[in-house]
Amino acid sequence: MSHLHAWLVAVDWIPWLLGPPLAHATLAFLLGPRLARLLALPVLVLGLVAASGLALRVLELGPQVHALGGWGAPLGIELYADGLAALMLWMTAAIGLAVGCYSLAFFSADDRRGTYFWPLAAFLIGAMNALYLSADLFNLYVTLELMGLAAVGLVALSSGAAALAAALRYLLAALLGSLLYLLGVALVYGNQGSLALAGLSLEANLLSSLIIALMTLGLAIKTALFPLHFWLPPAHGGAPAPVSALLSALVIKASFYLLLRLWFELFLPAINLPAAQFLGLLGAGAILWGSWLALQQRELKMLVAYSTVAQVGYLFLLFPLASFAPGAEAAWNGGVYHALSHGFAKAAMFLVAGAMLFAAGHGEIRRLGGLGQQLPLGMFTFALASVSLMGLPPSGGFIAKWLLLEAALASGQWWWILVMMVGGLLSAAYLFRVLRQAFLPTPADTRFRRPPAMLVGSAFLLSLVALGLGLWANGTLALLRVGAPFTEMTP
Amino acid sequence: MTGGLFYAITGVLLFCLGLYGFIQHAHLLRRILAFNIMGSGCFLVLVGLAQRGGQVDPVPHALVLTGIVVAVSATAFALILMRQLYVESGHCTLPGEDEES
């Protein structure tokens, strides 16, 4: 055991997080779906090993730097991993592995969609890994675009005009977002003459305000922050279940991660209070409006997609809560913890929604009666994921909300507490709608198909991780503290 | 006004022009073209602003080359999706948006 531990810490894992997924994607394009399926599990398992190794290494040795090809920062591309990056990488690897297992059963070997799913999903995971490891603004732009293009391709997998329209709407929103970000990058470079995230900080002046507004707006579009969420529900709700899980759990977190890095490293000296409060206000709008629309949905996957719109809102409460010294660390931890636990819970929920659709043959919530008997483990998974999304103990979602509440109390911003309470009640309302329906007796004329065991099994494992995040919070928070902008312990 | 600043201001104007077209038009081809104009504006700002010292900075040139590659791929992808949408639905606009607006 100690040998394994020593080996995990000793290896430089950063190249292993980039090479294998990109190689897998290219080979999957060239050699077709059969080989792609064969390679998928080894590559995804290697990804999880590498992410776990990197997390251990960061925890023991501190932040890691890797110069790609031996070329250092001014000329070459330098990669950087601290606790936050290591956690996001681990989440990507773990959810990627579960979604990979699910997809092997979901897309049969001769499914046309499978031909494109494997290369695009591998590119998506490679791009997200590269984004979490990048330390300069332009590299971040390129990874953001690569991730966006792969994600749009995945949305277009579903056939039909509706899926194409959803994909195009998503593509246009993503392109607009990245161009706004790129204009911000151009202004930063013109102003500072450097692109490295470390050591760069804006002064408080008019140009800085413009840069902050451009980059924040661009990334808020990509994260689907209310009222810029219009593209998310059709794209996430209409895609095949494993794609929805990847997009809702991981892709929006990547742009949020970038926003977090920018705000607390680059923007920090130039940020004023109203800007942070405004982002929080939009977050509150997302929580209330997204939950309200989730309550109105008739289709199961659309309900889960609107739930993502609402849950994104909690992420943005981080910005006002972290702008006061007391409670800043709790707010930072709570926001990141929410990103993690929402990732696992939402991936589990979309995967199990796919299994429910498979079993019932449709997604209409009103006609889901009897699923509780047909898919007992599936409905248990849905309930576990719901517990985390509502923020009930002992789940990861509970820890996240607890930390955010603690930050709100410490900084005296009681109005955010109110929003979180109402949001929690609304999420309970829309999630219980599904659970209640599933445990009603089976309508007379319904026939169920038995989904492959892998569909429910991989979703179940993810919901267990969402629960486990609540039980092993100390270790996760210790990792998050490595290289964090707020290092003081809250009393 | 130095030459570099002139290019940068032209770039910002192009970006705003493109943004206007991107939001204003419903036809997808026009929106894709508007996206390309916005991209060119960005590249001009990137190259123009970095020249303030009177010397040419090579870094933005490398960045713009990469940016052009990204923009070309995104444009190709958008065009394919648009053509497929036309084949499937007979429209070159997103549902719910009129061509006249």
C-alpha cells in the first residue's frame, strides 16, 4: 500500500492527463467505433489513476508545474496544477469513467451515434483537462474553444431539426462568449504585455472595468448564468443521456472554473463591491427562475436541465460572499464544493434519467408511474442525487450549502440566506414531483423494457460519490486549500 | 495617434459592428459572417495594441495565427450545421426567429 502511495506521488502525472484522451480521440476518428470502444475503458481508467495521483502529489508536495516539451514559461507553454485544478481534474476523470461505462451499454456497437460519440467525448475530456491545467490566458482561450466545439458536436448527435437547432443555438452562444473573452485577453495583453495568469493583476481603472465586464460576460454566457441561459435547456435536455451528463456536470463547470481563477487572481485588485453583488443577484435570479421553470416542465430530461440552470445560480453566490474578509474562505470552499457535488449528483441524475427513458419508452413525467417497482435501484439513485441537489445532510450538496450559509452569516449578508432557503424548497418541490410519480401504481396500459444493468449501476456509483463528498469533506477541503487565494483558517 | 492605436480602435469598431450584426440578424449565414468580423476585430486589437512601444511584438502574431485556425474551424463547423438544418427543416434561421427581423 505504501509502495503504491509512494509511486503515485513520485510520477509526474500531468502529461498523462493530456496525451491519452487526445490520442484516443484521434484514433477513434481514424479507426472507427469498434476500436474506440475497446480503447475507451483503459484510457478512462488511466485518466482516473493519473488524476488521483496528481491529487495526492499536490496534497503532499504543493502546486505542480510542468513545462510542456521542456520549454518554460516565456516561450513555451507551462502547465500548472494546484488543489482546485486537481479537484476539477479528478471530478472530470471520475465522471468521465462512469459516463464511459454507461455509454458502452447505451450506444450499441453499430449505433451511428456511437461512431461520433467516442472521438468527441474523448476530445471533450482532453480539452477540459487542458483547460484546468493551463496557466496563461490565450491557452485558456484555445482550450475553451476546443471544449465548446466538441460539446456542440455531441449535442448534434441526436438526429432531427430540433437537435440541430439546439446545437446551433449552443454554438452561437459559445462562440459569442469566447470572442468576448478573447477581446478581454487582447486588452489585457495590450495593457500588461503578459498572458501568464500568475503574477498578473489589473489596476483599478476604466480599462480594467471594461476587461472585467467583457471576460465575465463571455464566461457567464458559457456557464449559462441567468438571464443568458436560453441555450442550455434545449441543448442539455435534447442530447442523448450520456452527453447531457457530460455537459451538465462538467462543461459548464469548466467555464465557471476559469471565471473563478480570473476573479480571484487577475481581477481581485480592480473589483468593486457592486460588481460582485450584481453577479450574486443574477445567481439568485437563476436559482428562483430556473427552479420555477423546472416545476413547469413535463419532460423528465427538461426538468433536470432546468434544475442545472437553477443550480448554476448557487455557484455565483460565491462572488458576493467572498468579497468580505470574514467568511471569504468559507464562501470559496462552499462554491467549489457546490461545483463538485452538483457535478456528481447531476451526472448521476441525467444517467438515471436515461435509464428511466429506456425503461418507460418516453420521458413524460405524468406517465412514469410504476417505475419505482421496475427500477428500484434506479429510483434509489435518483433519490440519492436529489438529496445532494436539495442540500440535505449527509451529502456533498449539504456541505456546500452549509459553507455558503456560514459565509453569509459571517459577512452579514442575510439576503443570500433567504435565496438559498427558497431555492432549497423549490428544488425539493420539483424533484419530489418525479419521485412521487415514479412510486404511484403502474397504469394499466404501460409496458416496461429492462435497461442494461450498466446503465443503472454507473449512475448509482456516481450518486454514492455525491453522498461520499459529504462524509469525507475534510480531505477534499485540505486538497482545495493547496494554493488557494484564501489561506487563512476560519475560526 | 500612433499606427498601432489606430488599428486597435478600428478593431474595436469592427468588433462592435460584428456584434450588432450577430445580434440583429436571424439568417444563420449572416450571423456566421458577423462572428468572423468580430473575430477579425479581436485580432486587430491584439496586434495593434501590442505595438505601442514602437517595436513589433512577435507574440500576438503567433496568437492571431492560432486564433485564425480556431475561427476557421468554428466557421466550417457552423456552416455544416447550418446546411444540415436547411436539409432537415428547409429554413436557414433558428426556430422562433423571423428572417425579416
